[in-house]
Amino acid sequence: GRVTWIERLGDQNHLHVAIEDQEVVTLADPDSDLAVGDDVGVRLVRPLFFDADGVRINA
């Protein structure tokens, strides 16, 4: 995927990644050298899913 936005939250970053036509938000180490536009690999571990209204979907 490609990094589209990084939310810097102190002890962690929320990394927004575009994968095909979807966006995934994941955690990243704040000390990483990632930048918007970087290509990254994503491995899903205990993912949470939400519908279009932001309501969590129990999977």
C-alpha cells in the first residue's frame, strides 16, 4: 500500500495506507522514517472493521 497520511500521537503513529480502493489505518513506531507517499507492506493482526457510518462490524 501507499502511505497517505500520518497522525503523530506521541508514543505511536496512526498510519493511513491506501491499498487498492480501500484505506487501512494501522499503528506505526513513532521513530520510523516513514513519510507520506512511501510504499509499505501491511500484515493484518487482529483487524477491526467498520461500516460506512463508522460503526464497528463484529467479524
